[in-house]
Amino acid sequence: SDLEFDLDSGKRGSRNAHISELISQVSGAEAGMAVNNNASGVLLTLAAVVGADAGKKEVIVSRGEAVEIGGGFRVPDVMLQSGATLIEIGTTNRTYAADYEAAITPQTAAILKVHPSNFVVEGFTHVPALSDMVEVGKKHGVPVINDLGSGCLIDTRKYGLDQEPRVQDSVSDGAALTLFSGDKLLGGPQAGLIAGDKQWVDLVSKHPLARAVRIDKMTLSAIAATL
């Protein structure tokens, strides 16, 4: 296994180098990394982002996206474990880009968007486009983290299904970091994938928690083959 070897130089290399290049190719992002599942990817990302500046701990989330996923894992609980301070905005059915902007303070570390993969709110609803959220974030120097959950790289409408949000679209819309699963829709082994701007991926990969949730060589090989 050449997991942490650079075969060209004969010296120690990065276990993330090959997967980063593959994630870049399929998503259009500058860089990427893999961890053991998407939940740990969210925990690691939030911990790294709020830990980058001791004065910035607030993460803004729409009330309609403070969801519970399988097994009773809740977004607010994950945020609490990461050290982030949850700032809820909007309502369960209607949230606007202006709500995010109004909630930004000097203590804001990030805006978090969460795809409610396992339920749908219909009727009198409004969810701002990711590009509008990114515009608000860039105006105030705040990164937008997009948790896609199951993730998707193809046009599912070709198979008679509703279109799931695609990783490529999240990247092109300007999300600083896009988080998604390596299993589920992608069809690989259980893993959490992170795609985004190199400066943010580097920040996440260097956080101490990254070693605790890193992916093993067999799973890394399988997710590389899948991508």
C-alpha cells in the first residue's frame, strides 16, 4: 500500500492527496478529503471552522434545517459537540436570505445549510437559493457550509426520480465546503466526503479531530475506485 508514501520522491506523502484529486475532478472543487462518515465530516468541519478564531463561535442555521437524521442524531447536538453556538433564524417553513444577513455578527463563524434528506415540507414554504446565501456570506466574509447528506453526482431525473441537489452545483454556487456521503447515492463504502476551497479543506484536514475520524486504507481504496 502506498497510503502515506510519495512513490516519486520515495518520501512520506499525504493519505489525502489522491482522494483530493479525484474529488476535485468529479465536483469541480479545488480540493477534497474523506473521513469515516458524513456525520463526522459535519462535526469535524464545524469544529475546525469555529476553532479557527476564538472570537467567532456562532453558526447560523435555518429553523427548518435543524433536523434529526437516522439513529436520533440531531444537527443542534452535533453543533454543540463541535463547540459551535447555534443561531436559529427564520421559521420551520419560510426562511429568506435576508434572515441570514440580519443574524450575522462579529462572532459569526459560518452559515450552515442542511439538506433535509428524509422529509419534505410542502405548501407555504420558502428556502433561499444557495447562491443567494453565498452572496450574503461573501458580503460579510462568512463561509457557507453545505451539508448535502446523501449527496448526488448525477441527474437523477433521467431515472424517473426527483432531482437531488448535486455536489457540482453546490461547488459552482460558491459553497466554501460541501459535505456528502460516499455511500447512499454515490454507491461506495461508508465514508464522508468534503469538497471545497483549498484554504478551507486544508483548515479542516489539519484539525486534531481529523485523525480521530480519518478513513482507513481499504475504505479509501474503495471510495477512490467508486469516484
